[in-house]
Amino acid sequence: MDEIILARLKEKPEEGARPSEIAKWLLGEIGADFSDFLFMQYFFRAFEVSLINVRDLEQWVGLGRGGSLSDSDINNLFGSLRARP
């Protein structure tokens, strides 16, 4: 896990980014190293979110695998993200 990406990820909510926008940014940063586990691990380490909600990210349409959760669903699921200290 890249600590620079993690630190930048934690700043995103304060910049006004919604959860789906943050997820899209993270996908771009992970790039070729992408895995579901790494994606969820970043979200869980960066934000005060439940593990159950993080697991729901696997169903996000933004991953391009026919998931059932839209950007709006992700935004509603996570609401206002708060960074972990």
C-alpha cells in the first residue's frame, strides 16, 4: 500500500469530493496494480467506514464488471466520509 496515495485519499472529502468521485480517483491511482482487496483496503484504512460497506464496493458499476451499485448508490451508502486519524 502506497502511503502517499493513502494520505491523498484522506484529503479528498475535505476537498468536496463525493464517495464515487473518490473511488474513481483511487482506481486511477492504483492503476495496473488493481485488485478488489487493495481497493477495499485503501477505503477502509483511509476512512471511518464499516467493513460491510467497504465490501459493497465490489458491486459498484465503476469497477466495470456489471455491478449493481450506481455512483448515487455509493454516495448514499458512504454519505460524508471522515478520514481516519
